[in-house]
Amino acid sequence: MDATDQARAAAAVDEARQWDRLMRMAALGAIPGDGVNRACLTDLDRHARRLLIGWAQDLGLSVSVDRLANLFLRHEGTEPGLAPVLAGSHMDSQPNGGRFDGIWGVLAALEAVQALRQAGVATRRPIEVVAWTNEEGGRFAPGCMGSMAYAGYAPPETWDASTDTEGLTFGAELAKHLALEADIPRRPLGVVEGEAPFAYVEPHIEQGPRLEAEDLEIGVVTGIQGSRWFTVEVNGKSDHAGTAPLRLRKDAVQDAVRAITALNALMHDPEDVLRFTVARIEVSPNSSNSVAERVRFSIDFRHPDRTVLAERGDAIERVVQGAMTTCTAVVTERFNAAPITFDRMVRDSIEKAARAEGLGTLRLPSGAFHDAQFLSRICPSGMIFVPSRNGVSHHPSEYTGPAHLAAGARVLAAVLADLANR
């Protein structure tokens, strides 16, 4: 690809147009504090998808969905038989989320494709803007269901029984959603039923403070640390708080506290690289004057080194069981994703495009997992980060300014012009 064509594509990115679309999306599910609550497979999600589809059709892009409701907007190449380049992210949010996480990646991809078309830059390969289903996992756990199924990481029926807080299942809500999108052409589900793409690029806000702290515009993401998620259930016996002697109790809260304390010791890391979080705790009967009979808590464990991830993750059950004094415990692993390193071709293309635009770059890993973690299993993949104010994400105060978002879209347009002509 001629560098002049890449520069023309980048120059055609419209900062105001991208920002306007982003704010129109933010109005769907708006909550106080400039936040967004737009859960997957809800009416709000469908309204957002229809808005996106309308913009894509106005540009002449073709639209399709697969059996996991992953949404694709296709810009045709001069050689349509070639494997496409994919770019995008997700449209769902956390319950108390912000306006930029995920959705900017989808809109940046749309803006980049529009810039290519307006600049008259042809590509050999098709380019598909993609919005993956249920990346956040805020309504149905785990996240990244759409990309995992697409990449063949797990069978598409794996999460059908997953329930939300109202007891609705993912499988039933997915079927309802697809029925409401029956007018949209259906396509095969990724490598499960079709072919792998040529490459995948995912733009995203950093969700961390490094770019802002170093006054740099573009993060060239080197990879994503591995994640292991567990649920621990501690079972004891409920008693009256005023009458049951302490020595006779089977207090699930006390043994859960002992387990968490022991896990903190297991996960101690003087270098502060390891990430260990207990964020959700459920107590039953959850009464102030009753001894707890059951405690269920979550574990989110992450590390960029697969050996550390394996050894300490495998030790979790032993440590929990060893902490029990009067109760019993069941440890269940819910999610396991190994650390990945992004493809050099994509990383180099991002860095070259950023420098051509006169933008400062930083190579850095991602602490959060993304759909790109699973696409990297089947094709060369990479991510573009832009600064996030104070490193805040998954919160209404999450913010990235229009200029930084436009810079990211310009880099993406140049990268797509490069990769789609290989």
C-alpha cells in the first residue's frame, strides 16, 4: 500500500462526525454522571445496533449477523474472495459504565471505513466492522461470549444456561434477539462454520493511566495478560447470633474471611504485577442476627506470565480448603484464558501509522481482557489504545476527548489501508 493512500485515508477522518455518533450512542442507556447502562441482548442494545446499521447502510455497507448475534458491516474489496480484515469492539456496557469503553472501537472502525471510501482508497481485501456480543459479561457471565464462539474457543451453546439477575437465560434471550433481527441476513459463525479473517484490529480506550501520564497519543498493545476466574462457596450452618456458643458454630463468614486472608498471602507479589481481586460476596441468610450458613465469593486472578498463572491458580483450591476450620468449601473455575502476545505485523503497522501522523507511541500490555484475546488464536491481531482520563474506566466519569479519539481513528484508517492491501 502506498503511504500516500494511507495518509489520504487518515486525513479523511472527521473528528466531529465520530464524536456526534458517539454521543448519540451514549444517549441510549444514559445514566446520571454521563454514564451508560446498556446491557447486551436488551431493547437498548437493539436500538443501538439499529442506529449503527442505519449509518452503515447509508454508506453502502452490507450487514449480517451470525448465530451468536455478532454484527458485521462489510466494505467490499476489489478481490472479494480474499479473507477480510476485521476491526471493531463491542457495544454493551457495564451496569455503571461509561460512554467510551467498547463502543468507541466500533464507531472508530466505522469512521475509518467511511474515511477510506471518501478518500477513494481501494482495498484488495474486504474490511468488516464488527460488534461482538456480550464482551462485558455484565448481564451474562462470562464476557467475550461472541468472540470466543467465533474463534472456536468454546462451542456456541456453552453459555445457553447462563442467567442474569432476573433468572433469564442467555440462550433464550439470544433466540429472542435473533428473532427480532430476522430481517438481517445470517452468516456462518467464524472458524466454526466458515473461514478465519486475515487480521483483526481493535481500537479501545486504555483503561489505565500510562498514556496520559507520559503525554502520548497512541498505545501499541503488545498483548493481554492471562485471566483465571473462580467461584468459592463456603457452607456452614445457620444459628441464632445471641444464643449459639462460638465453639459450636459453623460460621461461613468466618471461614470465608480466613480463606480470603490465606489467598492474599498466596497472591502476594512485591513487584505488584499480579492482579488478585475478590469483588463479589454473597452471604446467606444475610441477616444481622443470624450466623451465616453460606458465603459465595468471586476470584479474579490475572498475570502476564503463564507459569505464574498456572501455579498460583492451581493452588487456590488447596489454600481455600486449608483455611476451613468448621465449614466445607467448593471451588469452581469459571474462566481460563492464557496470556497472549499480539502479532508483530499488526503491531508494526499500528506503530508506523502513528508515527506517520506525528503521534507519540508507547508499547504496553493490556491488563484487561478484550475480544482481541480470542481473535489472536485464529488470525494476526492487535489493539490500538488512546488515553483515558485518570485511567478511569467502567465508571460514568470515564472520558477520552474528541481529539484523542480522532487520532486513534486516523491511525486505524491507515492500518486498515495497509493490512487490507496485503
